[in-house]
Amino acid sequence: EQEIAESRTKRSNNSFKLLRINIGEEVSFLYDDTIVATVIDNKNKLNLDGVIYSVTGLAKKILFEKFNWAENLHVNGWRFFTKDGVSLSDLRDQIENEEEN
């Protein structure tokens, strides 16, 4: 029962600090690795072409403008950026699994 309760506990918000990604490092867009943004804080801010976005805000902008996704679509931006070929969402899962073992 405890495992079920723990699995249903809301996880804290993702952050670059949690993912061990430093300010100044770059992340790439999942569907177009020529789109590269720079991490500018420990939380969730990226710089692309001199404009600052949240991870999700930039993912939505790219998905809408370049891939014709619906503008009002709800997305988890962490799933759409990668570091060293691993989505930031999957990277979090890997880190959490390491910490449990």
C-alpha cells in the first residue's frame, strides 16, 4: 500500500538543477536538433535567439510554429527537449531511479 501511495504522490516540479544541467549548457529540441537553446537559470528558463522562455513555453511555440500543432494544446515541455540524446523527462526518471538504488 505504501508503494501505491508513494507512486501517487505528486512529484516536485522539474528543474535544471534537479537534472544536473548547469547554466550555460545547451539543450536540443526533440524533433529538430538544429534548434538549440541555452539554459539560463537553475529552474526552467531557456534562451533561444536572445529571447527568454520557460521550457514549456518554448516547446509550445516551436510545436505550434514549426510543426503546426494546436496552439491551445497542453504539453509537458520537458518531454520535448533533450540533453545528450535523452529527453529531459526521461533524464529525470533516470536520476530518480539512481537515487532510489
